[in-house]
Amino acid sequence: MRRITRRAFAVAALSAAAAAPAPGSAAARGRGADAGRPEFRGMWLATVANRDWPSKAGLPAASQQAELRAYLDAAVARRLNTVVFQVRPTADALWPSPYEPWSEYLTGVQGRDPGWDPLGFAVREAHRRGLELHAWFNPYRIANHTDPSRLVPTHPARLRPDWAVPYGGKLYYNPGLPEVRAFVQDAILDAVERYDIDGVHFDDYFYPYPVAGQTFDDDAAYEEYGGDFATRADWRRDNIDLLVRETAERVRDARSPDGGRWPGRSGRGRWRRPRRTHHRPVRFGISPFAIWRNQATDPAGSDTRAGVQTYDDLYADTRKWVREEWIDYIVPQVYWNIGFPAADYAKLLPWWSETVTGTRVQLCVGEALYKAGAPGQPPAWQDPAELSRHLTLARGYPQVRGHIFFSAKEVAEDRTGAMARVVADHYHGPVRPPRPAS
């Protein structure tokens, strides 16, 4: 994917502002008017492998900051209100973490201090523009390779090699180890307690996506901890359930100026005191792969024929997390067009709407802006109006509280005008995100 320059960012942002309909114009009075109802209007800002930002590792701090400001400016120009910023892409950090090394995507060398604090900078600049900043953490991915010797010598996976599992050309923390789960939460809560972020966000990676012919080697952990479960799959799902539930409890504790206690492995718990009082509520949200289970597998599943089901393949019981209200919002990545045979957007939207009905969990839909106009995508994605049709359809489901677009590069570049069409048809004026349910 070609790079986008800082000048192009600025041009894109200005073009977006020019393209958006003026208040009171014919377009603004059109059928898709939002009437000021609070909703999520977001974009993911990915840092893994320098996907969105920084455009390449090793840029001077001033250049990285200029690029980040340009993305935030583009979000404002598109009348978005939320940025989901990836701050822990590969068991590393985009802030001075006492738990994990500086990310290699900043300087080109893992562990090298970039000389500034990207997360602190992003929070300040986002809030200055009226944007929410949700910090996005990948819980278990250590590296996009399997060689621990390439990690900085002080990396936790080097110090505790028994925590790491190579699989599918990547290195992962083992979700089946209670000490790993506690460590991952500690690393995340360090950012929650030190920065005035608006949300903690997980994506779709829990146990890794299946790779044909390979086995995720957690035999020793299963032997030690899986005795109470009928199957390894049940044990793995419980491991992920514990991560989600305990993270939710700790994030909610961190909202309190007095701190709180969380259940540790011994059950006695331990005290953690936030290092700053949050002026904003901190939400906890997850953006899973959109297929919980196919209807052919489970009558409660969606009318889809997907090759991956989060319950069975990633051991992520996303429906349970909603029904138990462990999370504040869910953003299923419904990355298919209306009418796609195996996973129709128009069938997944009502399934997820029904799933959140009767709960306090807010539903936001993940949108595949990156597919708009992309070579090799189905004909529907060559039509700049496809994404706008998604939002039009979603207006018929009051449970849908907004949309998040993948990802920031496409929001700024908008190669086919699909994002501009969304803005013109649906984002007629700024709105705030919905308040967290009480």
C-alpha cells in the first residue's frame, strides 16, 4: 500500500471539509440527517508494521508529531469524534512503560527511547480537538516473527521464555497461564492509570487465527490448569473470558480516585492506586471478528457461512461478553458488503442488534473503508456509495450507536470518495459520542 505524505494528509483534511455539506444545505436536509443524536464516529489509527502511523520508523519526533496531528485534523474534518489509537501493537509500548519496551515502529529499534511520549501527545492533541482517544491494546501478540533473540534482551518474553508460543510465523503470549494474564493486565492498566484516555480497546486477536497444519502448543498449561474443563476448547474460552472480565473490573476500578482491588490468582486480591484521577469515564470496548457462530453450527448463530467462528476458532465468546455486560461497547468488524453470500452485512446487522438488545452494551459497527475501491474486491466495493448504504441500513436499527472505520490512512486519503460520501450523506454536523450506559 502506497505511503501518504504529510502534505497529502493536509490536502485530504481540507478537501474533506470542503466536501462536507453546509448546515442548512439541500444535502444536509436529506434523508440521512443525523439530527444530532449522539453516536460513535470513529477511526482506527494502526501502528503495527507502520500501517497508518508513523509512516515509517525512525522519523524525527517533529515529523511523527506532524503526521499524528494531520490524522487528528482529518478526523475532525470528516466530522468524526473518536480515534482508536494502537498503543501496544506487539507486546511493546507507545508510552514510557515500566513493563514493556518502546515499540520498534517508532525508531526502528525495539526499546529505543523516541525522545517523546506518543500516547500523552495523542491524548492532549485529540482532546484539544474535541475528539475522544481510546487506547488500543493487542493482548497476546509478541512479535510478527518467531525468533525470541530478535527481541530486546529485557523483553518479558526473553526473561520468561516459558510464556511464549510460536505459531503461524508469529510469537504469542500463552493465554492459558494465569501469570501471563495478570502481566498483560498490569501493562494495560499502567496506561489507564497514567493517562486521561477515554477508552480501553481490544481488537479481534485472542487465541490466534487458525493456520492449517499447525498446532498452538499449550499442552503444559492445559495439563496444569485445564483439569476442571471437559475439553481444551472450553478451557481456552475460559482463559479469554477471564481476561475480558478481569480487565473490565480493573478498568472500572481505575475510574475511581481511590483505586480498588482486583481478584488475583490467590483470590485475596491486591490494591492498586491510580496515579491520576480521570476527568472522563473510561470505557472498555472490543472489536471482534463479526461471526460469533454460524447458524449451521448453533441455532443462536448468524445466518452466515464464514470459515472462521470466534467461539470455536479464536475461543472468544463475544456473545457472552455482551450478555454478561462485561464490556461497555462492542464493534463487530462487519467487513463485508451488503449481499455478500457468506457473510451479508444486511444479515449481520440485525443479528448484532438483537444480541445487544436488553443489555447496557452499546453497539458500534466496524466498517471496511480499506476495501473501498481496492483492487480484487467484489464489485460492490468499487461503488463509492457502498459504505453510505451501510449507514443508511443501520439507521433502521436503533441499537446501532455508530460506526468506526478501518483505518486512518483511508479516512485521510479517501481514494474513491467513499468517506466523503458518508460525510455528505450522514455526518451533517458534529455530534458527541454516546455516554456510557450507567
